[in-house]
Amino acid sequence: MSADTTTHTGTDARPGLLKQPVAVWAVAFAAVVSFMGIGLVDPILPAIAGELGATKAQTLLLFTSYLGITGLAMLLTGWISSRFGAKKTLMAGLALNVVFAALAGSSSSIGEIVGFRAGWGLGNALFIATALATIVGAASGGMSNAIILYEAALGLGIATGPLVGGLLGEVSWRGPFFGTAVLMAIAFTAIVTLLPSTPKPAVRSKISDPIRALRHKGLATVAAMAFLYNFGFFTLLAYTPFALGISSPIKLGLVFFGWGLCLAIASVALAPRLQRRFGSVAVVSTMLALFAIVLVVEAVFVQHPAVLVVGTIVAGLFLGVNNTIVTELVMEVSPVQRSTASASYSFVRFIGGAIAAWAAGELGEVLADWAPFVLGAVGVLVGLLVLRRGRRHLVVVHDEPAPHSPAEAQAVTAGDA
């Protein structure tokens, strides 16, 4: 079977999608709250920069520290969860999120917020990789339904994050941080009370497992594409608030709420249909091309706020489709354990996002507002070339469970490399 004709498991009807155990909904709710942290600061970036006397580049370090630590910590998630179990790992991640979100809200300098966002990133890493594996393992209706639920939670979190940030940001830039700390505390309570204790894996993961997993050419291809694609994703997310020149947190929040809502809808409603009809690689390639076009248009018309608003919201559709299909590829394209595959992929893509946010801020300061969007478009297009070049490694063999032994996974991975 060729990569371009990779089919989607399940049907459009998604039988059982909403008939999930309570534990799955508890983790999904916690995921929504956790992902709120990504877009939470969007509406308050100009306010933070203004009140704390920070430059664009300094302010965007809030993304760099958060995403950079999230990416690096992904190397530890499997090692930790295999020793303490999924439930305790999820609880630890959410507890760290509560503490560091509250500390960020009480900060008095941009440096403090950047530092506390790094701690927040550590908690987010523990939660993200473990949550995906937990939902996949507990959800009814198969792998496809589980990933749809996870991506819907991601989309809703990214959508509601800016909305919450905008509403609370109208009172103070500190409000979104404190508000999110409260919501994460509620999510922590839900995990404690609704998620049953999870057994520890029979074999403990090694810190090196996520790095070794990247020897699989299929997983490496998807991760490299995501690294480059995130230059566009996080340029759009992090720099657009400055390019728009809108000082009102609620207005910025509504723009990114529209973006996130499109992302969530596309993840659930569009991605499965397009994937089944055209194949994974073909759809992802098209979404990357369309996203690159949006970024180029925004670079050309960067002085026109209406173009930036419409482009940002429309881009959510392309990103939602892309995220769902790429996540499923990550889960199914390699023979390693799914939690390890998720950690490997997330490690690479979040590092890309961290670099992108820093580079966007620097380019915006040194050159002009159009420069970050050009960088994002170039990153997305190079990611498209990487995907097309490595598409022969993206054949998905359905109905064959991933091996549960790291030794098996390592043997298969080494044989493919």
C-alpha cells in the first residue's frame, strides 16, 4: 500500500465517539485546560510588553521558554510514567501547571514570567504525552476515535485559552494566569477522583527511548516535517498579536478564539473525511501548501489588520486537519510504543516551536512585521518538501498493535533504520 493511499480506520459515523468511559472524559477535560496554556498569553502579549517595558523579542520568550522546556522534558515523560504510572504522572503535571501559572501571575518582571513559563512547560510535558497515551488506551471505538477526542480537546483548549485570556486580561494581564491556575486545579481534582489507578508498565522505559525511536524513518520524517511546520504555526500564534496592533485583550482573544474554533471543528469534522477519501500524505501536503499561502498573503498585506484577522481564522481550518492526521500517523507509522512515539514527535516539534517564537520576535524587531510571516512560510514549505521526500516511509499497517516491549520496538526500529 502506498503512503498516498493510506486509509483511515473507522467510518465517518464514528460509532461510540461520544460513548466513552468517565475516565476518558476526565482526561479530555484536563487536556482542554492544559492546552489553554498555549494560547492563553496571546491576548495579553501587548499588555505585558507595555506594562513591563519589554520588547517584542523579550515578550515572545514566554513561548520560547514554555515550548523549549516542554520539548526537552518530553524525553523524560516515558521514563517517569513507566515508574510512577500514568495517573500519578498526570497529577504531577497538572500540579506543576497550577503552581507555575499562579507564580507567573504574581511576577513583577518579564524575566520572572519567562522563568515561570518554563516550569509550566515542564508540567505540560508530563501531562501531554501521558494524556494522549491514556486516552488511546482507555477510549472505546478504536485508535481513530481516541485521536479525534484528543485533537478536539487540543482545539478547544487552544480556542478557549485566548478567550479566557482576553476576558480576564481586560481586568489585568495577571488575570489569565490566576484564572488558568484555578481551572487546572479543577482538572487535577477530576483526575484524582475520576481516573482509576493505572498499573505501571511491565518494562520501564529508558530516557534514550524517544531518541532511539527517531531512527525509524517514518517517525523521523513526520517529526522533521512538524519541526519545520511549527515555524509557521507558532509564528502565526505568537507574532500576530503584535502585527495586528490591537491593544484590547478581548478583541485579540476573539480573533484567536475564532482561529481555535476552526481548528477544533476541522480536527473532528473535516480531517477524517478528507483522510479517508484522499489519503494521509496527500491531505497533509495540501494543508501545508494552503497554510504557506496564507502566511505569504499575511506577509504581503501585513499592514492590513482585516487580512491578518481573516487569514489567521481561516488558517485554523488547515491546521486542524493537519494536526489530527499527523497525530494519527505518529501513533501508527512506527513500531515503537505509542507513548514513546508521542514523546519523540513532541520533543522535536516543540523545540521547533521554541526556536520559531524566538526567531519571530527577533526578526520583527530587527526587520519589520512582514519578516516573521516569511520565515513561517519558508519553514512550512520546506516541511512540505521533507514530507514528500519521505512519504514512502509513511505506510501505515492497520490492526497491528504496537509492540509493548521496548526491546521489541528497538529491534524493529534498528532493522528499519
